[in-house]
Amino acid sequence: MDVELAVEMGPNQRDIPRDVDEATLSLVGPDCPMDPVVVMDVAAWWYRHGGASNPVYRWSVTWLAQLIGDRVPEGNERYLNAKQYLEELGYET
């Protein structure tokens, strides 16, 4: 999904629950969450509020796969898209 389109379709930052907000920000920070349950919660929230092509959802799923050792993540492009998307929503990453 194009990041600009995702921003238009996505939620406003103030509409995001605090726990999801904090975990979301940590996903694009230097210390990604290591608890798969936290990452699953973030992925589920962003999926419900943006669909499977949402950049944060896609990065969350990629990171979750890395955590559980399912497969090697595609990584950088999804990470950068998620980070850009969050910055355009108003996050300071």
C-alpha cells in the first residue's frame, strides 16, 4: 500500500489506544518489543484499522515472524514504510 494512501485511510493518532500507541512506536524504535503477544496485539489493531496492506500491520507481522522463528523477515522496506506512515500520522520516531 502506498504510504500516503494509508495515511488518508488510517486512524488519527489520538484515536489509538495508549497501549497500542506505545507498542506501535517501539516497533519502529531501536528496541522492538520481544513479546510476541504484544506484537500480535499491535498487528491485530492495525489490521482492524487499516487492513492487510497497512504498513504498520505488515511490519508487525514481519517482526512477529522473526520473533517466533517462523521465517526470516523481509525487513527493511516494510520497516521503512511503517516508520514513514507513523511519521505522517504525527508520531516522532
